[in-house]
Amino acid sequence: MDLNLSKLPWYVQIGAFVIIAAGGIGAYYYYYDMPAREEMKGREEQLAAIRVDITKGLTTARKLPEFRSEVAALEARLSNLRAILPEDKDAGVLVRQFQTVASQSNILIKTIKPAPTVTKQLHSEWPISMELDGTYHNLAAFFDRVGKFTRIVNISGLDIKAKENATSTSTITATCTATTFVLLDAKKPAAPAAPKGT
């Protein structure tokens, strides 16, 4: 059977051409155009996501000096708070401070006995018993100076007794407990409990 399009009527030839052209266009659209459009759409979505990330990055970069100044302010505040509520006892420093203000107030510290710390939820309380010798006025000056320490020191259990053999610089003896506070470090693991019976 010999198929020759030139022998067919013109309208059949045109119809055959239209069918072949439609098939070619359909194949082009299905195998090339549709995948290219899907890839283009995916790349446009990626580009939009990258642009959003770039915008966020630029916004953050513009705020970076503000963040740095906030961090510096918070670090300065933390440093001030650590002076008020330190993370360690600094026993030597504190005893020297007591001795200094006692000398400035003309008070004699006869005894100073640090007691064990009492652990609370966020801090430890560190009581220090003291026996003092001097006058009422000098004792008040001593407590006033202690009240101006950077770190918190509470005075409690004050007991004042007049001396029988008083002098101009020594009319009373006083005992009290000076309690200071130590911030517990949340990063440090708690000490293991001692086994019972030891």
C-alpha cells in the first residue's frame, strides 16, 4: 500500500498537517515547556525565600549596633549586681573591710567568727558573729559605714552592754551577727549528698 500525501485532496493534506503540527506542539509543551515552567516556578520560590533571608539579614545587620549597646549595658548592670551579690564569699576581702571601717569608726573588733553558709534557693546566707568594743556613737558610725558597703550586709542580733570600767573611748561592748549573701552559680552542679551513716 503506497501512502502519498500529494495524491490526497488538499483539505486532507491540511488536516494531516494540522494533526502532525498539533502533536508536535503538544509533545513540545508536555516534554519541554511544562518541566521548564515547573523548574522556573521552583527557582522563583527559592529566589523569593533567599530575598526574604537577605531582608532579614540586612534588618539584623542594621540593628547590630543597637544589640551591641544593649549587651554592653546588660554586662555593666550584671557587673554592678555581682558587686552587690557576689558569686563567692571573698572572706579575706570582707574581713579587711570590717577592720577598715572599724578603725575609721574607732571601734575595736575583739572577735570575728564566720559561721557556715545557709543555702537557699538562689543564694547562700553567710553569717559572721562579731564582738565589738567602743562607744555608742562610734558603734553607730561603724554600722553606718557597713551599710555603705557595695555588697549587702545585714546586721542582726545586736546586743549592747555598758562596761563597768568605762573609759572615754570604750563605754560599751556589743555582739551582733553580720549576714552577707552569695549568689549561687546555676551552672555549677550541686554537691553530692553525703551517704547516711558516715
